[in-house]
Amino acid sequence: MGKLILLAEDDEDNRDLVEFVLRRSSTSYDLIMAVNGEEAVALAKKRKPDLILMDMQMPVMDGWTAVAVIKEDPSLKEIPIIAFTAQAKPEDRTRTRALGCVEHYTKPMDPAELIGIIQKYLPAES
């Protein structure tokens, strides 16, 4: 079983693209998906993923709130979270870092770049 990645993303096309990129890469990551922050928090508590890709603008509960909730939970706070967002202003980057995200990755995504960032936090097992 590979490392588990939780993708929190409300846009179906983006979910499909990330799934495709991970499947086509030479990595052995398993992917679970949430369509809003509330689902992401519930899945994180249930499955304890190795990494979270968090969209910051979602319905029900946004990524800003979801990251804060996850980082407040002692059993989840060490999980690296990558902000996966269209928000590209310097203040957005500062805000995601202050919230506890390890990276701020701006969409649209470049497949090789995204895999590189994921591998930075989930190195391939030998």
C-alpha cells in the first residue's frame, strides 16, 4: 500500500486531473477525495492521510477553516498540508503559511511540478 493523499477539491475537473496525474506518475500514492472542507476534516480524522492537498475556496467549509481545524487536532496536526489554490497573491501565500500549510501551490497545475512538490513531503520508498 502506498502513501495516502487526501485531495480536498470541489471542482470535478481538478479532482479528475490530479487523479490522472498521480495514476500516470511512477509513484505509488493512494488517493482519497473530499468535495468540501467538512468532508476533508472527516476523512482526515478517519483515514489519517500522509499528505493533504487542500483547495482553499470550497462550499460548506472552505479550506482556510478546514486547515485550521486539522491543525488544532493533536492526531492530525503533523500531516503536511499543501494549499492547492487559484489564489496567487503574496498575502494569500503568507496567510496559508501562517495557517500551517507547508506549501502554497497555485492552479492551474503543472503535473511534473505537482508530483515534485508531493515527493518533497512523501519521498518514494526504496
